[in-house]
Amino acid sequence: MFIHRKMSENIQKFKKFPVIAILGPRQSGKTVFTKKYFPEHIFVSFEQEAVRQEAVQDPEKFFKKYDNQHGIIIDEFQYVPEILSQIKFLSDEYNRPGYFILTGSSNFLMNQHISQSLAGRVGILTMLPLSINELQQAKQLPSLDDLILQGGYPRMYQEKFAPDDFYPSYIHSYVERDVRQLTKVIDLYQFQRFMKLCAARVGQLLNFSDLAVNCGISVKTAENWISILQASYVIFLLQPYHVNFNKRVIKQAKLYFYDTGVASSLLELKDTHSLSHSYMYGHLFENLIITDLIKQYYVRGTQPPLYFWRDKNGRIEVDCLINQGYRLIPIEIKSSMTMRNEYFDGLLQFQEISKEILSKNYVIYAGDTTEQRNPGMMISWKNIGNFIDEFLSI
């Protein structure tokens, strides 16, 4: 079963570049997507050792061998970053828009290589696991608690995996394969422990010293391992918004996972009962919503302008601020299924002290009904795909 990806609706504008790079975590659907929307391109994968060796030993001969009037898809190109110089040469030599399609599941040095080798020649897209909107369109959207546990990886829905069958294997494969191949991490067991500690800090301020002490590593190692998890699309850091606030606000980032299924597995939450009774439930719901908002931007090929805001005393906080340039959209995220006007209190306080131009206030919650209220709009978690579409068109 093929699940339609919203990125396909925006891919056309990127075909003017000679090179299109589609980056994202393993098994997020990049290979299936490229084969579907570039059917006449030759497909080669650097997962295969023999193919990698061909490209490393003689890049010029490699591209002559796989020459095609339509183009070439190179899967997992990060294994042979040296080919980018040859791609640059061929892109400049021939006028072939959309000819090279590169996919990569790791950002280790990739953006650095791309910016140095292919500046002005490459359109970069990020493909994350399935969004709420994509699952709705495919009529595959489960209940909220099941969605948090199942995450958004396409194979979960196409092959009907149980989370406890899929994610331990996925995480083990990631640690054993990507971390060992692409970094100098020696103690993989300790690195897995580090990942579990990160999962227990979803939605919280990133504290390197705390992570280091609890994992028995140095602060420098903790910083390095956070970078590894970021570069391989396991976690991301939501930055604080501090324009016009000087020293009044927190300037630490908050930690989130790109997929709640991965985070839930690391937390050993195996079913909806254990999830609903977990102290992490609210944090995982917040993670689900923040990540889904990010996906809405990535499918359009744009960087997500998302932040959070918290004063130094922690008394006032805005879970998510979307910076549209000319105004801010403040969003509170609540895991309750009940509508309450008091959920707008922090947003209204922020409105009073902010010097920024704000839109109306929004609360995204775990209920099923979307409703306009006096303090602002209550948005059901099921409707945030449509919500993003609406205000991005303003």
C-alpha cells in the first residue's frame, strides 16, 4: 500500500535545480518516494558495497556507466561524499534540471559538503515520517494514544507492525550501523543508555551536565552525542525566542524526538495503558504536535520557523511560537481532552509583555472538537494539518 506524501505536491518547483537532495531518517519513505516520482531515473544505492567502490575508485567512469537521458537516483549518498565534486562538474557541464536525485539518512557533514560543492545547484528537501494529515488522507490515522506509540514510519502502517516489534529492531540497527560507521562511539551500550536518558527529557530544557552525570560521560561527550542524534534525524532542538526580551528569558533549547514511536520505545512504553499512566504522557503529546507542525513546513521545502518562549523564573511559557516574520503565532499545547479557557492564561500574559505583533491565540489539545472561544481558538490534534494550511496562506 502506497501512502501519498504531501511533499509530492511541492516537488515540481525543485525540479529546476540540477540536483535535488532528499534528506531524512532511515525508513521515512525517501527511497519509495523517489522511485515513485522519478520513475524514469536510474536507481543506484550506496548501501551496496560494490556500487560504493565503483564510485570511490573512478567517479567519472561511474557516472558514464549509469548515464541516462532522464537522470539518476543515488540512494544513501552520504557514504561517498567525494562524488559531489563530480556531480558539480556534470551539473555545470550540462543543462539538465532535476537530473541528480540524492537521498541521505544522515546529515553527518552532508550540509557542509553540499554547501561547499553544490551551492546554487541543489534544492534540499527533508522527508520526515508520516504526518497526521498524511495518515488522515490514507485513512490510516489511529487513536491518539496509538499514534504516539506507533509514530509515523510508513512501514508501521503498510506492514501492520506492532510498535514493540518494529522499534527495538530499528533503534538497534541505528546504533549498530549508523553510529558505528559514521562516528567514533566505542561503547554502544552506553550510547543506547544516553538515548534513553534523552527520551526521558522530551520537551524539557537541554542540560548537558545533567545528561553527562547520569550517563557517566564527560560534558564534551554529551555535547558530541547530542550532535550525532541531531545529525541522524533522531532528535531536534527547539530554540528559544528571545528577540526584544534581553535577559528576561531562558536561552537554553528544548529537546524533542523526530518520532514519538522511537521515544516511546526508548521509554519502554509498550501499550496504551502504560502510556496513559506515564508521567511522560503530556511531554510525548507535546512532542507529537511540535513535530507535526515542523512536518508541515518541510513538505513545502521551507525551514520551520518554530520556537518556544519561557521567562527566567519559569512562570510564563509559550510552548510554540511560529515566527512569520511580520507576526508571531503563539500556541499552547495541552494533553487534556477537555476544553478550558484557563489554557489561554499563559498566552494572554505573553501578549501583555510582548512587543511583537501577534496573531490570535491558539491552544492545540487532545480533544476531537475545534472551537472558537473568547480568548482564542481551541484546535483538535486531528485538525492541525488544516490549521497550518490556513495560516500559511495568509
